[in-house]
Amino acid sequence: MLHDLVARYGPVLVFINALAAALGLPVPAMPTLIVFGALTALHPASLGGALAPVLALAIGATLIGDSVWFYAGRLYGGTTLKTLCKLSLSRDTCVRKTERFFGRWGVRVLTVAKLIPGLSLVSVPMAGAMGTSYRTFVTHDSVGAALWAGIGLAVGVALSPQIDYLLAIAARFGRASALFAVAFLAVYALWRWARRRALLRALASARIDVDTLHALMESGAGPVVFDVRSEETRRLDPFVIPGARFADERELDAIVAAYRPDQKFVIYCSCPNEVTAAWIAKRLIDAGFIDALPLRGGLDAWRDAGRPVAPLPVEPAAAPFADAPLSGGDPKIV
């Protein structure tokens, strides 16, 4: 039954599956590529025996889906990345790491993005947001799509006997095997969602709101304000809360050495649930600081409340924990 289905609709299924995966739907395309590669190796006559057309379809579908996200990043910039952060079942900190990966390697990261879970989720729209030309994007994304699809088909060919055995078992159970597969995917998605919600609940115990922070700053008893956005995010939104200082969770020891344990800290990021800021605040508390709170709503909430923001300096400070803040000059409202 499965063989007949693949023989009749295989290329179309590969195209639709690859397109859906590129658009961000929770339908992994790699298993489809592997199965098609295996069945082509086992039944070359009925399936045409050529993988090249299917490879081309997979690449084309991937480019279509990725182009949608590329232009979404081009048109909406950081808003697209925040939307993806909300939709993703991964931790917000994973998205942040992906931003850094792109910042280090640039558009070249697209050649391997499909092979690293979660990497293409942010790297494709970020390429658009960073002003990458479409021609350059297509060049690198095509290589990445060809590598990804080619590996999937090659694995299917190499493991065709084992896959044939598994498919025979699945065929014996008929509809029950399909229901099991759907149930497994649903349970996995629910587990990932539950983990994310548990993380948010664990980090949501304490926040400081925009009005309270502004009142403290106006009174002259303002806390140390840390901007913990990634460098790539700051390039997309080059403004900061006046007096804020850049901090990197990878340099926690430097923060601990530079400040007194009794100092008050407020930390903000750009992720929708303040997960990165809350996570860093928790690490500071664990390191012995007595008062470290994430800013509720982050920089967006500060700006939406009409509070002043300052432009980010063109050249970043050499010492991220020096006394000089990130912002300079008179703040302005944007």
C-alpha cells in the first residue's frame, strides 16, 4: 500500500512536505526523503529509478518556503524574529544562540542550517533582516537545501533493507501504525510545549515593571540596568534604555567581579517572555547577588510606555562592564 502510494504521489508528497517544513509547520520532511530514497533503491523500475527529479523538487520547495521567511525578515525585521520566538517550542535562549551563530558566520550559515535543529528557524529571516541580497541568499540556501535533501535521500538508499523491514511491520498493522505515528508526534509536541511552559512558570516568580524602574531612575536611586540582547538583535533595534550596559551571560564571572553583591540589577532583553533576562537574573541570584530582576516586557514595553530611549553607540564599548554606559548623549523618544 505504501509502495503504491509513493509510486503514484511520491514526488508530490516530497514537494508538499518540504514546503510545509520550510514554512515552519510541524511536519518534518527528512523522514519522507529517507523513505522515498529507500523505496527508490528497492523498486527502481516502478519509481523511475532516478532521484534527481525528487531532489530538485525538494530544493525548489525549500527555496519557496524559505523565500517567504526571507522577505518577512526583510519587511518586518526584528518583529518577524519575535514572532518566531513566540511560535517556537524551543527555549528563547536557543533562538538567541542561533542569532549569535548567524552573527559569527553570516549568510554562509545557511549552507548547514537545515542540518542543525532550529538553526534555519531564525537564520533565514535574519538574512533578510540584515539586508542580505536575495541573490546571495538563494545561492547559499540552495546549497544548504541540496545538502539536506541529498543526505536524506542517500540515507534512505543506504538503509533501504532496514527501512523496508520497518515498513513491512508498519504495513502489517495497517491503520494502527499510522495512528501510532500521529499520536507519537502529538505527544512529542505536547511534551515540548509543557517543558516551555514549565520554564516560563519557573522564571516568572519576580519581575519589575516599566513604571517602577522609571520611578527609581528618576529618584536618583536607579539600579544597574543590563541590556542582554544579542549583538545581532541590537543591530536590528539600535536603541537602549538610557544608562543601560551590555552584559553577556557567557561572561558571568566578569559581572560578579565588577559589582557588589548588594547592588540592585534590572535586566532586559527582546524575547517575548523575558526568558533570557529572567534566566540571567536567576544566575546572578545564584552567584550571591541579592536583588536582580528582569524587566517585564523588556525594551518593547519600555518604549510602548513612552519612556525615553537612547541610540546605541556606533562603536561598542571595549570593556562591557566598565562604568561608562552603553548609551550616550541626550535620550530621545522613538
